[in-house]
Amino acid sequence: MVLRLAFYLSFLAFFWGCSDPERDNPTDPGSNNFVGSSSSIKSSSSNDDKPKPSSSSETQVSSSSGINLPSSSSNYVEQSSGGTTVTVTPIKTDDGTILRGGNLAAKLGWLERYAESHNTYILEISANDNSSSRTLQYSGAIDITIILRSDAKNRIIKLSSNGTMFTVKTNVTFILDNNITLQGHSQNTGVLVNVDGGIFIMNDGATIAGNSGVAVIVGEQYGNSGTFTMNGGIISGNSSNGIWLRKGEFAMNGGIISDNSGNGVYLDNGTFSMTDGTISGNSSSGVYVNSGTFSMTDGTISSNTANRGGGVHLNSGIFSMRGGTITGNTASEYGGGVYRNNGTFTKTGGTITGYNSDPNGGNMVKDGAGAMIRRGHAVYINATTRKETTAGQEDNLSANGSTTTGGWDA
């Protein structure tokens, strides 16, 4: 009898362990059947644990954001709180790993978990989308390139909150490619793209528009520098400066910066080199140099309007012009084309038009009554050093402190 009772007790203990409700609970992070959702905040594994490769697309690991994550060789599956499941599929190509399927948030979630050093990731957007503030930073990884591009048609990514849409940190290159528009909103006073230590590149077909704050900030005044290369695209219709260069480098090789309710480019520090492209129609100076160096070898600065320096306002720093055209800009006080308050101005090439030579399309200083005299339609240094007529390719001009050389009109 004792032996039979011991047998029954052992059987009941075994049965009870197998039917542990917590063991099979699909909402328990310790369960083998755990399925996360986008509304969950629990995690079945540490973020520091590196996922082990698996050939099965069924394998899932819950991230700290509660999204189902696969092993690095598998699809990434996100289940929304509404029960809809979307899948991000990584496809390796010679150009990089293309992330297809899912929305932008799902693709960025994949990167946060699986981005590896010295790799390029192409986020292919197949529909208009929204984005909250995101920081492109991947702890422990270096030399990561992220390309945001459309599958075919123009796709708009709208900022869904207030703040910065993308912050680009050190060791990350962010490329805004063809047919992608980043759009802010009238309530957002933050910047849309903040290049804080990283590299930002805009190519043809990309647009940044519709923000109440600055479109792009490069570098932190007392922190990281940044690098922005504009090969093409449009920065337009923002209610502040188009670009604010605080520390680092901005290279404009093409594209358009237009119709912003501030300066086209505000140079606080760093180096701005313009080799092509157009800066036009902005409600303040096309380029405002508060400090730093602006060099212009080609491109056009036109149809901007300011109190002083419709085309370029040199408050301090260096402006060197070796090519390009400054024309059709307007000032209400001094310097329709270029105004120098302080700093060094040098022109060894390019063209700065002046109203006295070109009354129909030249730079001009005017008030409500019309064109004003002795205000430097083309360039204004001071009352005795100014250019009212067009300064053509052959006209060299310079002003450094009180020293001036060249063919000034007065």
C-alpha cells in the first residue's frame, strides 16, 4: 500500500508540473510561446544579448520595445496592438541590405537590434508614413550607412510629434535619396534633421519642407561637429532658416534652398562650400555668415530679400567668391548683393550684378519709393567703398578690415 501511494503522489507531481499555467501563458515573457506586440514593454531577453543566427523565419525574440524580433538571418515580424502583423524582410544585395515590407518604424526597429559595423542598409518606403523623433545611433557599431528611399513614387514622411525627426549621431551616415519628402508641421519649432556628429547626404529627388523650425542643423556649438553634403534635392517652405551650420562642414554640390522664412543658410561656425545649386527666394539673406568660412566657386544666389545683404550678409568670418552668380537680390538698407559688416571679403571670379548696370534683374537696394543711391546695389563695405554697377568675372574686389583693393565705384 505504501509503495502504491508513493507511486500516485509521484504521478500527481509530474502532472502538475506539466500543466503549470504560467509555463504556457503566451503573455508571460518566460513562456516558450511568448508573442510580443507593439504595445508591450516586456522583454524576453536582454538587449545586450547578441541574437544567435538561425535559418528559421519562425524564430522570434522580443525586444525592449515589445516588438517581435527574428534572428539576424530571419524576417522581422511586428504585431500591432490591433493584431495586424507586418514583416520586414532583409535582402542582401551588392549595394547593401534592403529592408522591405513593414512601415518605417518597423525598419528602424530592425536596425536598432541588428545593425552591424561597416554595412549599408537601404530602407525602402512603399507608402506615405509618419515618424516620431528617432535617433540614429547604434551602440558598439561603427561605419553604418542608412539610405532612405522610395520604391517608385514620391513618398511623404510626416513628423507625428514635436521635436527632431532624425538625429544623426557619430559613426552613422544618413542618406536621403530619391522620391522621399520629410515634412514637418506648423506647430513644430524643432529641427527636422539634426546632424550631431554624423554625416547627412541629400540626393536628387529628396525634399525637406513644411517645418516651423529649421530644416537642417549641422553640429553642436559646444559639442559634436557634423557633415552635410547636398548633392541635390530641395529644402523649401520652412518657417525658419533652411540650414543652420553651427559646427562642421556643409558642401552644396547641387539642389535648391528656397522660399524659407529665414536665411537660406545661416553659418554660425564651420565651413560652407558652394560648388553648384541655387539659394533663392528666402525671406532673409541667402547666406548669413556670422562666423566661419563661406567659399563660392559656382551656383546661384538669387531673389532673396533682407534689410542688409540680400544675397550674402558677412557679419564676421570669411567670404571668398571665385565663381558663381549673385543676382536679383534685394536689400532695404545696404548691400543688395553683398553686405560686409566685418570680416574678410574677397572676389576673384564670378558675377555680382548691380542695379546701375542691370536695372531689370540686378541686385538692388530699394525702399517703398524705389531704388536708393549710394547704398551698394552690388556690394556695400562702407560709404566710400561700394559697388553700384555689376562686378563681372574680371573684376577683383577685396576688403579686410580697413584695407580694400579692386575696382570699387567709390
